[in-house]
Amino acid sequence: MNDSPPAALEDPVTPAGLGAPLERQSEDHRGRDLDRSLLRGLAWTGAARWATQLLSWASTVVVARLLTPTDYGLVGMALVYLSFMQLVNEFGLGAAIVTLRDLTEDQIARLGGLALLLSCGFVAVSAVLAGPVATFFGEATVRWLIIAYSLSFVTSAFQTLPRSLLQRDLDFRRLAWVDGAEALVQTAGTLTLALVGLRYWALVLGLLIARITGATLLNAWRPHRLAWPRRVDIVGESVTFGWHLVLARVAWYVYSNADFAVVGRVLGKAALGAYTLGWTISSIPVDRVTSLVGSVTPAVLSAVQHDRLALQRYLQSLTEGLALVTFPAAVGIALIADEFVVVVLGEHWRPALVPLQLLALSAALRSVSPLLPPVIVATGHTRRNLQFNVLAAVILPLLFYLGTYWGTAGVAAAWVVGHPVVVMSVYLAYALHVTGLRLSGYLRSLSPAAGATFLMAAVVLSVRFASLSTWPMNVRLGTQVLSGVAAYVAIVYFAHGARLRALWSLVREMRT
């Protein structure tokens, strides 16, 4: 990989009507096939994840009432370490299988064996490091949480081959069923274990049960043999590709989780519990949508990595679609957070209020930025992707530490300021460079959602000020939510109806 654009990206695009007609027809047909795969992948994955979303959200609220901020804080301390190890454990081998299309069956089998071997090694490493991590946080319980959680490394390794192969095959239907099954099992398991009084263990064991379920389904639907990785040179290109991605993911992990480490170390476990719940709720609508798109787009983008026009089209359309869903959800959470916390979560979660509001505002931009790194990686600029992540890993933790002077609200505010300046701006500039898309074109993709969300916010605030103080708080909250949803849907329909109808026509066309 190198940092200069591939030669194919520097060639001018042949105008329609010139060149070989059969070749152009073949390219158009291939483009329609990719569009169909993308839309079907989004549809299947979206249906599965949104079908479980309401149940998951309701379960989070119930579990939050059963557990305490200290329970969430203990698990949050363990996850600071475990999330990092999960990234290293995977070693980027899954992404290598998806992107490098010329791998042989033997190479794929050896990559699967290497993934399993690495996961067992990392379980042993976690058992050794669990004690020092617990000492760092000053909580002995964290040691046993890390040891139990580390078993998920092995289940993830058993998922690497079948999941990657299904992505490469564009079989998003089965992937959607697996993800939906995992979400349902984790929701039901966590809630059941919390009801029987297992406290923080409910959060740990619920995840493990879900991971085992997912690994079982994946290997049943897309089995592939494993081979002992005796000769690393046979899979050298894949290992190098994965190593580049691992370094970038490590840097991403540092800045994405530094806030939890800083809050836990400087402000304590109760503050971390409130901050963690605020992050969880603010990210629920955003994470589901971005993970939906992120699970589908890499395979499609890698197939069109030398086609600038196709990359522009996918970047614009996906950005517009993401923003239309996530902008109103994120801003809406920020608007109703004060009454939501009291009515739904209870008075003891008031410390999570201000972090929730600020993190929800930050989530709006964080929802569209994950589209940018896959574009950069798919076009061969892995080194630049690594450099951008390292830059963020250096600057953002410093901002989080400075934010602790104002408590958890200051740390959340560091996201509001730091992410757009340090992360999104540099990724966006380079993604526009490699795709040839103008900034004005990108901003046009955001304008429908931004304008409609602004008007929706005005409606919600007007309803709040017009509501009688004698109304019960739950009635006031429900009125604001319903008015905001109705206003946003009406604004989008009347202001951008033509674009919605064009999108629906495209969906219908892709079904034929």
C-alpha cells in the first residue's frame, strides 16, 4: 500500500457513448449489481437490527433501574482494557479476507488458524494483565471481570472466517440473521441475569452467551476448515494488511476510549457509571445505524476502489441517508434529556444528564464520519488512515483530561469540540481528495437532514415552552417526542419529497 492515489484514479472518466459499448454496458450492469447488493444488504441488516432495537433500548432502561452506577462503572473499567484487546485479537484478518479477493482456500484456512491461535494467546495475556489493570483502577472485582470477559476473544476468533467470507460473498441476509440473533440473546440474557440479582455479572455473561450463539450460527451457515499457520510467508500480504489496520484501530481505540479511562481514574467509578450510561443512551440510535452501514459498505467499496464516480456516488448517498436518520435522533435526545432522565431512568441518574446532552450533540457528526475511513482504506491509503488515527490519539486524550476540571460535562464537551476539529476535518479532506468529490457536494448531502433537524428542534422547544407547568412530566415528555417526530417527518416529506420518491423508485428498481 502507498499514499499516492492508484493510477486508475488519475485516469479521466470516459464519457458515456465513447469507447467500447459492450464494455460500458458490462460496467453499468456491474454497477447495478453492486447497488442491488448494497441495498439488499442495508435492508436485511437494517430490518434485523431495528427489529431488535426497541427491545434492546427497553432492556437497557430496565437493567439501568435494576443496577447501580457502580455496577456500570466496574464493567466500564474492565471494558477499557478488553475493548483494546478485542481489536488486537482480531488482527485485521477479517478485513484482509474481505478486501484481498485473490486469496486461495489454503491461505484462508491458515488465516483462520492464525486468528484462533492469536485469540488463545490473548486469553492467557489477559489472565496475566487482569491484576495490574484492577490495581490501576483500585477495584479488585475488575480482575475477575476481565478474566471472564476475555473468553469472548475465542468466540470472536471462531467468527472471523465465516463472517468475513459471508461479507465477501455479499450474503448480508445471513449476516443480518446472526446479528439479530446475537442482539436478542444478549438482551434476554442480560435482563434475566439482572433480574436474578447477578448485578454487574449480568452485563458480562449476557455478552458471552450472545457471542457463542453468533459463532455457532456463522459456522453452521458458512463453514470453512482451519489450518495450522506454519508458514507465515504464505499469508504474508494478508498479515501485513491486517497489521496496518490493527495499528490504526489501536490508535482509534486510544482516542475513542480515553474518555472512559480518564473519567474512571480522575473522577471515580460513580462518575464513570453516569458518564457510561450517558454515552450508551446517546449512542443507541447512532451506533445501530452506523454499524449497519459499516457492516455492508467495505465489501462494496473495495469492489469499486478504482472508480471515482462510483465512490463519490456511494459516499454522497450513504452520507445523506445516514444523516436523515441520525441527526434528528441525536438532537432529539439532547433536547429531551433532562425530562427523559428523571421520568425513565430515575432521580439517581441525574449526574448523567449533562453528559448525555453533550454526547448526543456530538453523536450527530460521529454518525456520518465512519463512512470516511473505509473510503480511504478501500482506495489503498492505509498509511494515511493510520496517521490520522495517531493524530487523534495524541490530541483527544489531552482534551479529555483538561475537561475533567469541569467534571463529566467537561469531558463530554471535549467530544463536541475535538471530534469535528481533530477527526472529521482531516478524514473528510482526504476522502474528498481521493474521490474527487467537492466539499460543496458533500455539504449538499448533509443539508436535507441538517435543515429538517433545525426546524424540528424549533418545534420541540416551542411545544416545551407552551406546555403547562401543571402537566405531569411524563405527559410533557411524550408531547415533545410526538411533536418532534411528526414535525420532522412532515418537513422531510414536503421539502424533500421528490428525493424520497426517487430513492423509493431506485429501491423498487433494484428489487426487479
